[in-house]
Amino acid sequence: MQTIFISIKCELGKAYQVADDMVQKVAEVSEVYSTSGQYDLLLKAYLADDQDIGHFVNESIQTVPGISDTFTTIAFKAFT
């Protein structure tokens, strides 16, 4: 299982709609947080080991209406 975090910049006034769309329509999305700073949302997703991260971001995330920019971070290990 691959864990990725995607920071999302939304068009003005679209952050809540984008967050709702992510949670409701993209099965791999675990959580979406509203954030302050350069990006509006922080999305956490779990992908299968054989799933291509680039295709996932390009086809499942960046095509959602209201998104203007993304920044993807790949997580290597979770410490608990």
C-alpha cells in the first residue's frame, strides 16, 4: 500500500465543494483537511502498490472541477 499526500489549491470559493467531491467520489481518498497557507486542502490517499501515482493524480485528482494546482508528497514510513 502506498500513502500519498496531495496539497490542493482551489479556485476561489470552491474549497468546500472540492473537498466534498474528493471524499465522495474518489475511493482511494482517506481524509481531506482544510489548511491555511499556500494550499487550501490537504488530501491523504492510499494506493495499491501497483497503482501509478502520476496517473492517479493526473486523472482522478487534477480533473476535479475547482482545482487549480496540486503538490504531491509520497510518504515512505508511518511512525506510531
